[in-house]
Amino acid sequence: MPPLVCLASPISLPPLRQTPFPRPLSTSRQPVPFENPNLSYRPSLPVLFSFPGARRGPRNCRRTIPRCSSMPNSSTDQRVLSQACLSNEKAFWVLKSLIAWNTSSDVASVCLYASWEAKLCLTDRGLEGEDFKIPLEWERFGLPSKVLEKFPHIRDYKAYTVPASVDFRKILKCQLAIASFGDDGKCSDVTGIQLPGVLDDLFAYDGPLGAIFSKRSITLNLWAPTAQVVHALLYKCPSAGDPFECIHLKDQDGVWCAVGPRSWEGCYYLYQISVYHQSTVRVETYTVSDPYARGISSNGSRTLLVDLNSEDLKPSGWDDLAYEKPDLPSFSDISIYELHIRDFSENDQSVDPDFRGGYLAFTCQDSLGINHLKKLSNAGLTHLHLLPCFQFAGVDDDKSQWKHTDDVMMSKLPADSEQQQAIITSIQDEDGYNWGYNPVLWGVPKGSYASNPNGPCRILEFRKMIQALNHIGLRVVLDVVYNHVHASGPLDETSILDKVVPGYYLRRTIEGCIEHSTCMNNTASEHFMVERLIIDDLLYWATAYKVDGFRFDLMGHLMKGTMLRAKAAIENLTKDVDGVDGSKIYLYGEGWDFGEVAKNKRGINASQLNITGNGIGSFNDRLRDAILGGSPFGHPLQQGFVTGLLLQPNEYDHGDKHIVDGMLSTSADHIQVGLAANLRNFVLTSHKGDVMKGCEILTHDGMPVGYALSPTETVNYVSAHDNETLFDIICLKAPVGISVDDRCRINHVATSIVALSQGIPFFHCGDDMLRSKSLDRDSYNSGDWFNRLDFSYQSNNWGVGLPPRGKNENNWPLIRPRLADSSFKPQKHHILAAVENFIELLQIRYSSQLFRLQTANDIQERVRFLNTGTSWVQGLIVMSIEDCNEGKPGIVQLDHNYSYIVIIFNACPTEVSMPIPALKRRALQLHPVLLDSADSLVKRSSYESSSGCFKIPQRTTAVFVEVRGN
């Protein structure tokens, strides 16, 4: 090993502090000269916080220091209470010149305190240990409008002016506190200060970040305006060994920079940062990966210096891929199939064993899984949505560390046994499975899916996956999780952002505690550099990996402005300059409005109701709940339109007949709005006979059902990775006594509503194969056993044991008898029929542009519902789509084959005969795809021209077309 070399003036590196986590360092170092260079060093205070690793799921703020709302008395442990007050951050430094604090009316004066070495201490004499004490003046005009727009939750706070003479860039590197005093001069309150506002005001930056490669050099750039010292430690190896060079970075207005030779390429590095961390109330020194890392070693322990423009990292033909993308005339032509990378191939014996569960499985052109995707692509499917594949926590990148189960043994256990879930959960944090909603580094592909987690292997293999999917006709969507990160604080090895600029990247409560409403460590896109990191990351995936869309996890926790600026930046990408066509990249996400951001409490967020009018899609939960019944948060037996509500009730008490009649009728209204792309202004007749807009029809909690302004803003779905699979929820909600054949037909009717709706249809992988997770409602960490896919169509994975106790035990009394009943399990012929039915739905959707109307005006002009009002036939939805007839004035002709289409969804358990006078004497016939269907029931659907009467078999969706020229 060569000797350690520093490329600047000699700097002694601090020794390692002994902790259970890798590489955090102590604060023992010489004080850096500040305005008072003669300060004596005081040992840092002990760590009083714990930051355990988090899983996907609710997690509360983990601070363990007692809170302090008033001054301590002399009999109290001053040291602990001092830290409690100082770790609280109830004041907000919002602009260079302004601090906001919710002080009481009897405050006579306020002072700002700063300590370079974090020596502030609250005693019975007041706050001591400061390097600076700066009087602040009350600003009688309050907080300006631009501050209130950015921080609406502190609207009523008082404003205090910071003197212009303060050296802001230095003082912001200190431990900071603010104290108030009464008329008697005694300190009445003390708190720490949240800094994102002033950091944005002074240090917002749009220059280069990360490792920048030129012909002769590599430049490192790290935005860390509160850091006191930053080094870069260079390593030859991905994990073992000491650094061979130590680089002292120079602070250039908040961005720490260093230039090194091009020979660094292929080496690894870590930043070593000394910075005040409010969670421990001390100056910490630790190592951390680059937030802009583009390559890493196994588990992200070190950042790889890698040039993605290297020819060695490009598959053959990579630079031409933008010109070989599957055709996409309009976003209205999109259909989406959601898939987990490991699920796709881990159980596929036709895939090379070395490729199973990883990126390269998608390059196996003759595997069962790829052949399945080819069938869907040939039928019209356009996009494959991949669950998170950035670097996430919860799965060790080193496959040799994984624990495994004895699947042969478990397959012999009873279908309703508790043993399978006990075995799975005993190793669930040590196996190779996790959905991946635990972000560590947003900009690097996950190492566990690569053949080798060290070096650039993951980069090349990810690109091969994208290219292979494009070549079979599928564009690729990435599931991005910008609303939270896995870890925070200075101790967790997977904490990145909160180490680089403590207190900046994560959204905080008004007391300074991290918000956890997303499940853990909420990020704050309202802060400039958080938004910038998000947009930079999106542009990187779009250009470096040529992905075709992004699905935003909990999009409602991001700000609307962030989403709009991201969309604009992506749309500006061009093939000639960037190697991609940004206008073809589709954005959509979960627009749920909850937590601290609900009702715009932290600014205008990207919720369903706020994001409309901008071409960004959001998931339509109204349609899902109306089709299935209840909601994922209600009783699992609540029925909906297709699961038997009123028409074939289960054992759940839904209320008297009048109530249930209203529930079914309301569900039909909601579904019809969804079929019309959930448009806000679509006009239809409700079940009460009222002519209403989509936004005037309300959910049970008073929210508008229709909210979109264009069809591509609605993503219609009935199931996704969250909650039970479609087949499983049907098995819960439908009556126990019906046959498996009927459950399969319900599955098909539910899927058909999504497939034939206006807007963007979205399907969970396996909906088309009757996929089961043995009734697991949250399989994020349930291993391969409960998440198994079988592209040989032999099994749908029903009855592989009771689902894991943690999220399912309350429902075990409902689940156990269903799993034990062998009649619930579909056979291979059921699965094959489901696959064929799904392919037929895709073929029908792509047989006519009328199923994919591009504007709200087109939908309003052409789409009608013909079984509405007070006399509607229960369980039947009739939708028509009209095209113009040649030679006649009116709407523009879109379809050269069909002039009129009628779709009838029959959710009834019996055949329905219904005359529709408005459709008399039309030349309607069953769609050619259905005439050739293997489904004998759908071929029995009929139409009589003279009476306009339709006959539709039980639990069947029938499509009739009027062929031009007939």
C-alpha cells in the first residue's frame, strides 16, 4: 500500500470513533481559526440519540432527549436539558436577514448565539459557551410574502432581523441557538434554528456537482455550506484497505471542490466531513458517499469514480437506441405493466441461473418471462414499470451473505399453515428480497440485481436491460422514490443526505423533528437544492440510461412546482443534444394528500387535485375502490361493483337494502367517471337522474370523483404492488360459496374496466395470470416465497401458507379457511384463459383510436353512458364511443374501421338482457377479437338491431362495433 499523500497543506485526519456502524469519526481536531482564534477546545457532548435502520412502514421520530419548553431550574440535570432545548429547532432562519420564531408577547429582546465547536450550554445563568452573541431586532412588518409562500406553516411567527454586519457564511457553520429575554433581562426560552431558508437564500447553486470528468482531470464538487472541513479519501479497492490519497477540498461559496488527475478513474472515494449535527448537538466528523454518486461499491460503502460516457460501459448500438425506441404517437396510447425485477425471473427455470433475479434476465430472449412480455407487447402493451432499482437498503448487495429457505420442504406444508410465514420472516432482512422503497442513493442502479456489485458492472447490465426491453417493443418506466430516504443522522451507514448538510434535505416539524408521514425521513422538495437533486437525478436516468418514464412514489409529498420544473426540464431533452427525446417521457405518480403536506400546509403539493392541467398522471383510487369495494384501509369484506355488492352478497353486513342499493348505484357513477378518464368536467347523468360534472359527484368523504383536465392525467388501475393482488382481493370479497370459475370471471371483468377505459390503463404484473400472494396485503419484505411468479402458468401461487403475521394476522380468521379450501385454487387452464382474455383486451384497446382519445373535448363529444338514471339496470354499465360518419358534418373521423363502439360490462352473476332504444337499427356486431375468442361465454353476447336489445352473459365484458360500410 503506498503511503498516504495529501494534495494540500498537511492535515491530520481525526481518528475513528468506535461505534457499531462503519466509518463515523470523532471530533478531536484543532479548532479552525474563526473570529476568536484563542478559544480553548472543549470535548464534545456524548451522543444521546439512536438512529436504527428503518423498514418500509410507519416510523416515528426517534429522538430520545427530553423536550424543553421552559427554562430548567437549578435542581435539574442542566446538561441533558440544555441539549434538549438546543436539539429542538423551533426557530427558522428564513432569509439572510430574517429569523422567524413563535415567541410569546412578553419577550423584551432576542439574541442569536453561535459556537464553532458546539459548546453552547444552558445553565441557571442562561445560555453560555458562545463565540458570538448577536442582538436581533423585531421586524414589525412580519414575514414577507415570499417566505410565507415557501413556509406557510410558520405564517403566524414573529420576524427578527439579523444585522447585515454578520459574517453569514461563517456563522452558518456553527452551532446556533436563539434565546429570548424578559424585561428583567432573564432568559425565558432557548431553541435551535432550522436553516433551509437561509441556505437557499445564500447558497442556492446551479453549477456542477459530483465527479465531473474532462479529458485530463476529474473535479469533485460537493454542496455542503454548513461543513467546516471536507476531505476526499481515495481508495484503490471497493472495501478493504486505507486511502491512498487524502484531498483537502476548498470551500467556494458553499461548494467544496478539488481537482485530481484522470488516473483516478476506476478508484473509489468517500468524503470526510466535519459539520455540526443538530441531532447529537455536537460537531461530528464522519465519512459519507457522494449524493451525486454514479457508481458505488457493494452496499454503497464507497463511491466509484466512473465515466458513463466510456465506450466500455455501452452495449453495442447503445448510442442509436433513441432512434430505435418503440413508436409512441401520443401519451394517450400508453398502457403500463408494473413489475419487480427479482419477481420477474427468480423462479423462471428457463433463465440462466446466473441471471435470475437480476438485470440480465431481461436479455434472455427465449425465456418464459420474456415470451410472456412479448405476447403482451405484440397485443399492444407499451410500457413496463419497474419497481425501485436505485441503490436501496434492506438487501445486501453481496449475494453470498443471503440466507435461503428450503422451498421443497415448505411446499409440503398445508396451504393454511403458519410455518411458511414464520420461516420467511425469520430471515426477511437477510435474504435477497425487498421491493426497494428504502432509498440510499437515488442515482445508482441497485447492486444486488447485478452480476457484480463492485465496479461498473451494474451500469452496463442496467443499460443492457433497457435496450433489450426496448427491442421487444416495451418502453421502460422507473419507480422513483424522492419523498423519503432510508436513514438520517450521523451514525447510520446508509444515511447520506442528512450527513452532508444536516437538517437541510429532510422535512422537519415545527420543533425540528424529522417528519415520517411517508414511512420514514421525509424529504423537503420545497428546498431549492433538494428540488435540484431530484431534477438532476431524473435527467441523469433519462439521458444516461434512456428510460422512458417515471412513476413517483407518494408524489403528493413533493411540491407541485418541483414536478412542473422536472417535467419542463425533461421535455427539453432532444435526441441530437441529449440522445433522448424528452417529449416522449411520461410522468405519473401517487397524488395522495396526507401527512404534514395535506391541504397545502407546506406549500402547493403535487396532489391529485393540485397537479391537474399539466399533463402529469396520477393514480385513480376512486375507480379502484368502486370496482372492488371499500378501500385498502377498510374492512376486507366490503364489496364493490364486481365483487358482488347487492347482487351476490357475502357475510359482511353492508346495511339494509336501501343503503346497499345506493352503494351499488354510487359505485356505478364513480366507475363511469373513471371510464371517461376521471375528467373534472365530463358531463353525465347520475343514478339519481341528475346531470352532473365529474367533479360534482363526490366520494364518501366529500372529495370530487373527477379531477383530471386531460385523459393522460388519469392512471386507471384496480391493483398494484401495494395491498392484495386482484385475484386475492376477489377471493376475500366475493362470496365464499362461488366457484373458482366465477372468481376468474370477476378478475377478468375488473381488468376489462381498466383496459377499456379512457386515460392510461395500469396493470400489476400477474393480474393477467390470476396472481396470488396467498392473501398477503403487503408483500414488500415477504421473500420470493409469497411474491413468486410462474410464467409456465402451472400455478398462481395461491395457498402457500398464511401470509406474514405482521400486516396480516388480524385477517387470519378470514384468510385461513379460504386457503384451506382447495376449490379456491385456479388450475392451469384457468390461468391460460386469463392470459388469453388479457391479451384480447389489449388487442381490442389497440384496434381503435376511439379507446385512446387524446383530449377532454374528444371524450365529452364521443363518450356516452346509456344505462343511467333512476331506472338503471343494476350491475350493468353501458358505454358508447362515437366516431363521425363519412360525408357528414360534426366530429372529426379518427377510426377508418369503426364508426361506433359499444362496451357493456356485466358484473351480474346471471345473464342480462337489456333493450336500449337509442341503439335501435344500428349495424353492431361483436368485436372481431371476441368472435375469435376462446371464451365461449363472451361469444354468446348478442345484439338485436330491430329492438336494440343486448344479451350479455354473466360476469362478461362484451364489445360491439359498427364496421364502416355495413
